Amino acid sequence: MAAPDASKERRTRELDSVAMISNIERARPEQLREGYISRLRRLLRLRRDHFEELNEQGLRLLDRSIFAAYCDCIDIGQGEAARQVLKDVRLTLALPKERKRA
């Protein structure tokens, strides 16, 4: 049987989670802006940094995630900011690596 302190701690964490979800639901779009834009940037960096390591399915999954993050930005009225992130070449293009010729 779990100790009373562990049970109390678990209930406290659950209440904190419910409060956090409630705050997110009431948040205005401008309050969510940075989170959505940051997620879009992070996904673009992942695609750039791991392009060579990902197979076709991995790239497709990441591209769909990027598109979903972009759509989220549009939904909260931050489409222009999202387009600026997409235009940032540093995030979207990997630097060319020297390849061996056969």
C-alpha cells in the first residue's frame, strides 16, 4: 500500500495539472504566440539538423508536424510571424556537406 505522503503528493500534482490545463484553455491567442512560434522553429531545426539521418517516413512525419505547427500559428492569428520563421534560411536549409564522388 502506498504511503499517505505519496498519495497526497500525487493528488497535489493532479490538481496542479488540472489548474494548468484550465489556464491554457482560457489563454488568449497573443499569450500562446511564443509557444507556437517556438514549436515551429524547433521542428524546423530538427528537420535541418537530422535530414541526413531520417528516412522517408521520418521526414514525412516531421513535415506533417511542421505543417500542423504552421496551421496552429495561423489559427491564433500569427500567420505572418510563422511565414517569417519559414523564410529564415538558417532554419530550413542544412549547410551543404562535402560528399565523396564515386
